[in-house]
Amino acid sequence: MRSPIACFRGRSRLCLTGALTGLLTFLSSPPAVPVPAGGAPVRGSAYMGIGVLAHDGDSGTRPPDARASQTEGVDVSSHQLDVDWPTLWDSGTRWAYTKATEGTSYTNPYFTQQYDGSYATGMVRGAYHFATPDTSGGAAQADWFVQHGGGWSKDAKTLPGALDIEWNPYGDACYGKSHSGMVSWIRDFLNRYKSRTGREAVIYTATSWWTECTGGYGGFGATNPLWIARYASTVGPLPTGWTSYTMWQYTSSGKTVGDHDRFNGAEDELREFATG
């Protein structure tokens, strides 16, 4: 397809039709992760669940409807652009997490529309940070997160910040860390976040990554809520240290927004969790 600029100059009806079709396709589908020729994805382009399909796959089955006992949610990043929050609300979505930051230099350019937009529809909302333990320390990344949207307030509508710790899309799966080094990095992030906000951060991860990259460390389960990633009809085995989950990302192919989640409780329990 010719570029829109070339089409405009040529004023060809066929060319303009093709350009319009391409534009509509782009607007209706989240853009792929930018990947330079022969290279890794661009820093900042990662999102929650970026490694799940490649490493854990998708069983193709979905959990049964559990609206009475679990509450539907979504997670979004810059890939979703401006999100249609009213449509999500009308479909039963009651909470949302927005990517705020990555590393110590990236902020989501769509954060305000996504974070404030979900709140405006009545959803309980929160922010997440995509961890890159190979670029800077855990405490430094927690500071960056809190300073750029990752805070928390006791208003029953703001969820505690979430640490997205999963496969490295830019290189080595475990970011070049040993098991003990990864655990120390995560601990530094969690401790700094708690000291800055007064809340324990949620940990988003997949069991297989946790086993591979922390050696199955079990020391965070007593304090930090678990957000488990698994695209199947059940959550499967949980990471060491947790006996239950708080949230579950169960698909990357939902309606309106691909990544859909469930809070392991009814809506009133969700608001209690947000309140702390």
C-alpha cells in the first residue's frame, strides 16, 4: 500500500481508499511491539503479559463465567491508545490497571486518558510498572514509578501499584540476574514502594518465570498480593509462597481490550482491597 502522503499527492481514488482502509485497520487493532530490523523490541514497548504466549502458550479455553464470585478487569498500556472505557463498563468490566512506567526513563504517553478515563466511568483503577532489572536498581525503579502515576490513595477507587516482573523482551529471560540477585532486586522495589506509599505492591508474574528466575523463592507470599498470568481455564499451580491469588490475567484476546483479568472476589471485596 502506498503511503498516505503519496496517495494525497496523487489524488487517486483507489489509492486514497487503500490508505483509508489501512488507517481504519490500524485504529481498530493494537499496534505490534516495535521491533527494529534484526533487533529486539524498542525499550518502553513492553506490556503486561508480553512473554506469556511465547513461553506458556494459550490453551484456547477460558474459565467459566464467575461474575457472582469474581470481578472482571482489564490491563492496558500504550498499545491500546485511547481506550473506550464506557464500552468496557457496559460489558461488565469494573477495574483496570494502566501501565505507568518502565525502567527509570519511560512513561506511558496515554497514561492520563487510560488511568483517569477508567476512574471516570466508575471503575476501580491502578497503575503498574514493567520491571527491567538489568537497567537500574529496584529502589530507583520504585521511585520512578511512584513519581509518575504509581502512587496510592485510600479512596476505595485506587488499587495498590503492581510490579510486572516477567520475561525480558529485550534479552535474557532473567535479565542476567542470578536467583538471589533477582530476589534482592524485587525486594528492593517492594520495600521502597511500601515506604513511599504505605501499601504492599501487587506482584504480577507467571509461575514458570518465577520458578526459572527466582529459583522458586517463597518469601513474598505472606505480604504481597499475587496477580497470576495464565491463559487457560484454571490458574494452575501458583508460584512458591502463595496459596491463593488476588488477580488472574486469563486471556490476551478479550473484547475491546485484549488483556482481561479477574479479581478473586466480588465487587465489594474489590473496593475493600483498594481501601487497604
